[in-house]
Amino acid sequence: MLSRLSYEIKPYSLNFIKKPLVLDDYHEANSSNWFTHDMIECNYFYNNSLGQEEAVHTELYNEMTKSVIDGEVDEAKNLALRALVEDVDPLDAINNGYVIGINDVGDKFSKGQCFLPELVMAGEAMKAALAVLEPEMAKQGTERKVLGNVVLATIQGDIHDIGKTLVGIMLSSNGFRVFDMGVDAHIDALMQKTVEVHADIIAVSALLTTTMINQRTLIEQLVESRLREQVKVMVGGAPVTQDWANEIGADGYSEDAIGAVFVAKQLLGHN
Ligand code: B12
């Protein structure tokens, strides 16, 4: 017989079950047809394969995922606080809850299935949750496995920061340690930071055709100062293209933030 919990589990639970149902099914799931045989079968399987405590955590993870997808900043933060009170491992909360949400929104943005304000709000919700959970992880000494150090900035002369910040959120959500140098970041400062933090990647954004040139200057100066072999360079921003990346000798380019994660992993051999 199905337990009461079955009926409380939201569609997002299906993320954790090896069943080809995806978040896109959520809207459909909200229709009256949701309690299909498949769903009941899934939750039956689910309830019988997890202990009560894990099931409760899974419900919390699902709420976390949803808070990011819905761009609910306060909700995301409150759920993170609840995780701490309920002794949920912060790393599990990040990986099983929030990251699933931000990756879903990022993926939808890439496919033109959602728009910038939704992506920005999802990023804000993600940041609010990380701000609660990361200090706790540091305290517990359970920091996430770091895939690599990334020095990130909007290049010298340019003050656009929305895209750069989204790239930073996606990279840090997916295991990179990001040192965000903000906007109008001077090339000297970027190089200094690269040395200081042993950066594996420098990721620079440019939104102006006039400041794209500074991405080239950065690479030239890295070569001159013999830092070029030690660090990969990724470039992006609305006017930047793969051709431009090739022309200036950058190692990686992506047209969006979710692609930036893929490229960064690839550059460091994590794919
Ligand atoms: C918002 C905006 C502003 C805001 C910026 C607010 C902020 N906090 O960032 C304000 C009002 C301040 C602004 C100012 C200016 N702006 Co403006 N701005 C824009 C606008 C409308 C949107 C930019 C944006 O945020 N896009 C959304 C983000 C998510 O997209 P994105 O940045 O491209 O990032 C994505 C990808 O490119 C990629 N990505 C981004 N960075 C990186 C980095 C890496 C490493 C990787 C891999 C990927 C990656 O991932 C991101 C997420 O998917 C654009 C028009 C447009 N449609 O692009 C004009 C635009 C960029 N601005 C423009 C101009 C001219 C200016 C000003 C010079 C205007 C002026 N005369 O003062 C000033 C710039 C001053 C300066 N020194 O920088 C022009 C540039 C024209 C050109 N060819 O150079 C544009 C194209 C508008 C236009 N059509 O004329 N701007």
C-alpha cells in the first residue's frame, strides 16, 4: 500500500529516481492528470527504497530546487537555514537541491525557454542559499571538491556585470572556486590575482566592441609575463564569438553561462 508520503511528494522528487521524467513535466504535473499510474509507481518505488529521514530530506531538496526555479530569494535562504537546523549536510543540500534548480533554469535559458529576469532571479536565489550554506561547510571542514580556481571579471573599461555574474554563479554552483574581480577589472590586477590564487582559468567578459580588445591585451600580457602556460583563458560576452576567441588565442568560449561550465570542465579535463 502507498504511504501518505507518496501523495506529498512533489513532481521534483522524480529527479532522484532513475526514470525519464524531467522538470518540464512539472507544468503537466500540476494538471489534474498528474496522478497517473507512472507517478504512483515511481513514488511507490521511491518510498520503498528510501528511509523516512532520507525521504524527508528529499522533500526539502525538492523545495530547494523549486525555490531556485521560481527565483524565490527568501524561500531559498529560509530553506538553507532550515537545512542547518535539521542537520542536513549543506553539501547535499547544494548538490541535491539548489544546483539542480540553477542548472535547469540555465539550460532552459540556453534553449530560449525562459528569459533573462527568470535567470537573474534564479541566480539571486542560488546566491542567497550559498551565502548561508558555504560558511557552514567551511566550519565543518566539508568544503566541496574544487574543480579548479577561476579568476572572473568584466574586462577593463567595461561595467556590464549581469552576464559575468551569472557565469560566476553557474561555475561556483558546479564546483569551481570563483574569485570575482568585479567590473572594469584592470589587466594588472587580473594577472596579480591569477598568481595569488594559482588560478587554473581566467574568465573575462566584454559587452562592448571597444572593450573586447582588452581580452586580446590580457592574453598578450599573459604571454609576455610567462603566465600564459599556467592558466587557461575563457572569453565571453554578447559581442564575443568563437572566431574572436580563436583570433586572440583564447582557450575557451561559450555563448552562455551553462556552456561556460561545460567549457571550463573540458579545459581542466573534468568531462
Ligand atoms: C543592461 C545593459 C547596460 C547596463 C549594465 C547594467 C549591469 N549591471 O550590467 C548599463 C545601463 C549600465 C549599460 C551601460 C552601457 N552600455 Co549597455 N547594455 C546593456 C544591455 C541592454 C544588456 C546587457 C546584459 O546584461 N545582457 C544580459 C546578459 C545575461 O547577457 P551577456 O552579458 O551577454 O552574458 C551572457 C553571455 O554573453 C555569456 N557570457 C557573458 N560573459 C561571459 C564570460 C565568459 C568567460 C563566458 C564563457 C561567457 C560569458 O553568458 C551570459 C549568460 O548567458 C546590452 C544590450 C544587449 N542586448 O546585450 C547593452 C549594450 C551592451 N550596452 C551598450 C552600450 C553602448 C553601453 C554604454 C557605453 C552606454 C553609454 N553610452 O554610456 C554603457 C557602458 C559603459 C561602460 N564603460 O561599460 C551597447 C554596446 C554596443 C557595442 N557594440 O559596443 C549595447 C549592445 C546596447 C546597444 N545595442 O547599443 N548597459
